[in-house]
Amino acid sequence: MKADLEQLVARVRSCRICVEKPSGRPLPHEPRPVLRPSSTARILLAGQAPGTKVHLSGMPFTDASGDRLRDWLGVTSEEFYDTEKFAIVPMGFCFPGQDSKGSDLPPRKECAPAWRALLVASMPQIELVLTIGVYAQSWHMGAGLRASLTETVSDWRNIWAAATGPKVLPLPHPSWRNTGWLKKNPWFEMELLPFLKSEIRSRIA
């Protein structure tokens, strides 16, 4: 990792904005930023925020969602965690906690304004951004965001063609909660995933 990116990541890992200067309620536990930037990877995985298992492990996607995502990408765990191949930078770096029903809260509002533009600018070699969920899609796609996640993901061909910088592919979150969505939208597995796997393989081969 280049020195300037290393220094930036060190600052992120020591960040305590969500505790000391929070936007709303402070983070309910000690911050533990989870991210894996890269100065060489050509693919950026832009997810949401760590869940409970990832908070404990300190590694992104060490859960069932990660298993499904790796299957979508057609890669092994070794390939997935190789920072020569993938940069993994979620919208929120720390586990945000859970609501009264036990569901994970949205990514913290402090992370993206403080760090995201700096991190993205420090990885100019990125050629493909996989936006996983509406929070990543909103930031990386801006005006290109459609009215709903389904509309955004289903319009992936036009989004791909319209990209003027790194190519962007929108994906739903690989959580088990989206199993119903996958069943209702079979085109995702039949049309988008084969294209996705081909693009991934061409960039990590």
C-alpha cells in the first residue's frame, strides 16, 4: 500500500467522530473500523457497514452475507481477501448497533462525509465499483440512482454504459433478508451475475 494511503487508513482506524462528535446518538460501543483499501486492486467493493460478526472478527464479510457475495462474484475466500485483487471500503466503517427489533442500524452518518472522498481519491486505479445496497449506490451513483433498489439494479446495463469513470454495477445486499427479493427477481441470477463474474475474472486473472 502506498505511503499516503497507509497514513490515511491509519487516521481512519483511529477515528472516534461517532463517539466524540456524533451526528445524533453516539456509537453505543467502542469504535472498530473495518476496511481493506488497496493501492493496486482494480475492483472496489462498496458495502454498507459491518454487522455483529464482522465487528467481532475485524474482517469484512466474515458471515453468511459474505459467503453469498463470494458466490455472486465467483471467487474463493483467498481471492476475495487478497488486497491485490479487491479493495473493500463500506459506507460506514464501524458496526452501527441494532434497533429495538434486533435489525442492524444504517451506516453511521459521520463516516462518508469525513473519509469517503479521500479514500476513493487515494485509489485512482479502481476500474470497477460494486455498489452493494442503497447507501453505496446513493453515494457512488448520485443522480443515476433510480427510485428504488429494484429499479436501480434492474437497470444495470444502462448504468454500466453511462459510467464515465470507473464502471459501476449496482447489487442488492447479499443478506439472507433479501432471499425473497432474489426469488422475485430471477433475472438477477440469470442475467446480471454471469456478466458480473466475467468482469470480475477478467480483472483478477
